[in-house]
Amino acid sequence: MAETVDELTVAYEDGGIETVRELDKKVLTKGAWATVMYRYQDWNRAKEEYGPDKYTIRRYQKRNGEYQQKSKFNISSKEQAKSIIAALEEWLDKD
């Protein structure tokens, strides 16, 4: 596991193939609990190409000097991501 937030990743390799390719990462919070949002693509073995962009938010807890994933929320499509953004903007505009 990672010792620092910068080392955290969703990239994953299986059998010499990068089955999860991390495209970008935004660290939302740091500390004993870290929140990180990723943009990534999954490898499609049948088509032998990467699929569409996906998004996930992961929460990590630092214990014994290492970050361990405690929860995750997967955003399944661009449409769902846009709906989340619209809801947040609506709520934030009310303040």
C-alpha cells in the first residue's frame, strides 16, 4: 500500500496488461483520512482497447504508516457525472 497520498492510484496491471489505466487524479483531502477522485479507463479484453472514461471517488485511512482504501463511489457515466455536478452547483448557488 501507499505511504503518501501522491502514491495512491487506481492503475492496475494483470498479466502484463494495464487493465485499469489512470488518466488523472485530484486529491480532495489529505491527512489521516484522504479523499481522492480519479478519471480512468478499463481495458476491454474482447475489443483489445480501452473503454470510455470512468470516474471514482475513493476514501483512504492511514494506519500504521500506510493508506488503506475504506470506501469508494463509482460514477458510471458522463451523464451521471454531469447530474452530480448540476446538483452540487444548484446547492452551492443557494448559499
